[in-house]
Amino acid sequence: MDIFSTKKLEQVLTKIKTILEEHVYPLENNYINLPFSEVSDELNKIREIVKEKGLWNPHLSESHGGIGFNLVEFGQISELLGTSPYGHFCFNCNAPDIGNQELLLGNASDFIKEKYLEPLIKGEIHSCFSMTEPEFAGSNPVNMGTTAVKDEDHYIINGHKWFTTAADYASFAIVMANTNPEAESPYQKASMIIVPTDTEGFHLTRNISVMGEENDGYFSHAEIEYKDCKVPIKNLVGNEGEGFKLAQQRLGPGRIHHCMRWIGICERAFDLMCKRAASRSLAKGIKLGHKQTIQNWIAESRAEINASRYMVLHTAKKIDEVGAKEARMEISTIKFYVANVLMNVLDRAVQIHGALGITDDIILSFWYRHERGARIYDGPDEVHKTALAGKILKNYGLDIKK
């Protein structure tokens, strides 16, 4: 019995699985090693099918054009969509759009909602989130060089960002910039401001090559220079000095989205692993799966995936019930734990496939390249482990910050 399932969820998962099997998975063999732009037309056709089936925006409430699932329910949808690199995109719940939608729904002005959020929810445009800077450690984001200086009724933004995912097909960026440099708390210096990507002074200098792959669109990570970008003050999201507060709101549910997507990847890799173990002959009458090491890898992977799923769904349940702030320890735990399970399972799957595993003939190498960053982005493993250990040790009378 699945304690996290509901009748409505089961019905929707069945419909989603049908779309994945009939339309999404078949695209992978022909397109997965090509630039995203070359498959976007095919994916947009699938997006229309998703809309027709009433499955668009499964993360949003019905009043905002979604299906009306809570975080626990959507987490399970995210796992299923994660079994294909195209899954989330086809259902309009792909990062960074999903995080930006949730951020703007809760904090944006009516002007921003009408101009930017509504077309984003409809899938008419895409967005990006511009925070990380190459000159400063991303693990301590209060150190930031980008500034937004008031000039009458505008901000003038100058700064240097990178790993701004999907910037090259985005209509706007949500930019973290220092607006209040004299604030007493370093966490009250930055604000979030919307910058249309066609603004003068917005310079996308390159899509960064990650492990030899540059790609474009949804699969790209851009380096951007903001040079005297002038945008209206009304493009401010929330209030000045609330940038880090809003970032934390965005990251809580966002880590659930990521972790469940990673579990979906694990399930797909696990399936490939087991099929290979059961079919690959080593000698007459001997398959890979007869070897104890392979059996160990399969057993360990199954246990780790199951453990990850229940850890993440318990965390999602706590967020649903008491909010992300009260679930900080659980969020830190799942972020580093599931990211490591992901890499363990992918590595075992690659190893079981031998030379085939490191080629682009199957999907494992794609995920190996794209998902190694899971242990770095949204806070590296080491930061989350330190934060978790610090909270635990404080209960034993030790403050590790002293």
C-alpha cells in the first residue's frame, strides 16, 4: 500500500505514463544527442497534446490553470516525468520556469503577473533565473557583485552571471542584484528584479560547455554580462532587500522537484541496469546477473532509490503541512542524500553496460554529463551536510559556528 497515493493521482499518473510511452520516449533515440532547438518543434506538439488531455501545469492549483495537486502529489508526478529528459518540459513544469512561476505567484505585483507570469503559465514564453557569479563562491551567495542602482523610476543593473539555465530561449530573467549595499544584515542587501532578455545591455556571451556539451535552449547554461541594463522599478519582485528571503521560498519546493526528478532518472537507469544484467552473456549459460557484484549493485540501488523516495515525500508532506522553514533539516538531508544516490545508480548502470555505457548510443551518458552538477547546484553537498550537522549538534549543546 502506498501511503502517499490518492485515487486522483493514480488516474493522472496513468495518463501521463501513456503520453510518455507513446510520444516522449520515442523521441529520445533520434534527438537526445542533438541541440534542444532541433527537437523543440516536436516537443511543442506534445505540449499541445498535454493541454488537450487536461494535464498542463500539474504543479499549480486549478484556479491558476493547473490540476490542483499538493507538493506530495506533484512530487510523484515529477518522478515519473523525470524518467525522460523531456518529461517536465512537455508538461510545463520544467526548471527554471516552475520555480519562477511559484515565486511570481506568491510575490509579484499585478503588473508583473499580467505581463510575465500569465504567458509563462500558458507556455507562451520561457524564463531564467540569474544568481550565480563566477567571481564569487556560489556556496555563500551573500557575496555578490551585481548591483542595481536607482535612477529616478528605473534600476541600472551591472554585473556578471553564469550558469543561468535556459537563458538563450528565455523572454526574461529574474536577476539577483544588490540594491541595498548599506543594509546591516548581508541577507537584506539583494533584491530580485525582472530583466527582459531583449533589454539593451543584456549580453549573453556564451552557452557554457559542460563536459564537452554546450547545447541550447532548455539544456543550456549561459554566461551573461549586464552592462547598464535599464529596467523600470516596477519590475521589482516583492520588496527591496527581500532577495534572499524570496530565494529561500523558491528553493524549498524546488529541491523537492529536483530530488523527485532525480529519483525518476534513477528508476530509468535501474531498469536499464537490470535488463542488461539479465540479457548480457559472459559465456554459455552465464549472464552478467549471475555475478555477485552485479547482484550487490542491483540490491543496493533498489534500497537506495526506495529510501530516497520516502525521505523526499516525507519532506514534501512536512512542507505541505508546516512550510519550508520548518522543514529545513529535512530539505538539507534529501538534497545531498538523493544527489549521491543519483550518481551511485548512474555509475553502476554505466559500469554494467561496459563500453556501451559511456557512449551516446544509450541515454546514460547524457544524464551522467547533465546531472553531475546535482551535488553542486542549489547548495553543494558539503554546505548541506554542515548545516544539518550544525542543527543536530546544537541540540547536544555544541554551537559549531563559534
